[in-house]
Amino acid sequence: METTRFQTFEDLECYKVAREFRKTMYAVTRRLPDFEKFELASQIRRASVSLTNNISEGHGRFHFLDQIKFMLQARGSLQELIDDLNVCEDEEYLLAAEVSKHKAQGWDVLKLLNGYLRWLRDKKTGQNLELRETQVSYNGDDSLEEWLESLPLSPM
């Protein structure tokens, strides 16, 4: 059985599902009353983008702790969106059944984020959880571009 390796953040299942949830939440903002366009709608759009941005940015980090930090940020944005759905229900902007359906979609995203977080933590198990960087020195004799190209691209 051949397994594929992640190539980009777009290959992550948690990103794919979070992206669909972001689209759902954007659709919610288009249905809010006009007086909420610059308040609740704006907040929902920012949190929705934060959700997927943090997943993508975390995937681009070399250190597991950085990756974990961004996934936790994404999870926080997701929780914020769930609460925004509660506001939509409390203020009767959406029907309770619709809010319930959207929240279920959000909880599915949470399950995938938690699974990815577990996977990241398991990959790090047994290693020191301190962030550290390799000390490099630049003596100024070479061009900065040549020096940067000589640095290793992979994490320690």
C-alpha cells in the first residue's frame, strides 16, 4: 500500500474541511442584518480567515512547537466562530436548526484539528520541546545572498 506525503497545507484534511467551514461562515455573514455588516459579520470573516491562515502558516513552520502553536490559534478561531453562531441563534438571525447544522460542521473541523495536533505532538514525543536555533556566524566577507544560500533549509 502506497502512502502519499503532504506536499502543501492544501493537502491537509483539516485545512480542506476548515476551508469549507470558512465558506459556510462567509455565507452566514451575507445573511446578517445590515446593521451587523460592520460588527458581527466583520468579526466572523476575520475569525474564518484566521482559522485557515493559521493552519497554513503552521504547516509552513519547521519546528513542531511552532506548528502546534499555530494549530492552537486556529482552534481558538474556530471556537470563536462557534460562539458567533450562538449569537446568530440568540439574536434570531438564523434558525436554530441551521445554527445546529453549522455548529456540527465546526465540531468536525475541531476533531480534525485535534487529530492533527495529536499527530504533531506524537511526532515530537521523546524529543526536547525547547525551541532552538543553530548558531551561525556571518563574517561579512561573502555576499549576503551567498551566505544565506549556504545555510541549511531543514530544521535541526
